[in-house]
Amino acid sequence: MTVPIWVLAVAAGIIVSAVMAIKAGKEEREVELEIIEREGEVYMERLAKEREKRQGSLGT
């Protein structure tokens, strides 16, 4: 029993597509984590500035 070439080509395309989807998903998660980390740093800096402002106003 022989398998037509087009069936093999479709199967190969499905496999390549799945690998690319997994790779793209992994890269997207890494980028999202970097963005979240940067936003967290900005938020922590803002909190620190507010804390300094309050400490300054309490001392005066």
C-alpha cells in the first residue's frame, strides 16, 4: 500500500505548523513576562517616590 505524496506533504505541513505555533507561543510568553516585569519596576519606583514625598511632608 503506497501513500500519495500529497498526503505526506499535508502531514509534514501540519507538523511544521505545530512546531512554529509552539515556538511563537513560547516567545510571546517571554515578551509578556518582560513587559510585566518592566511595569512592575515602574510601579515600585512610583511607590518609592510617593513614600519619600510622604516622609518629607511628615518631617516638615
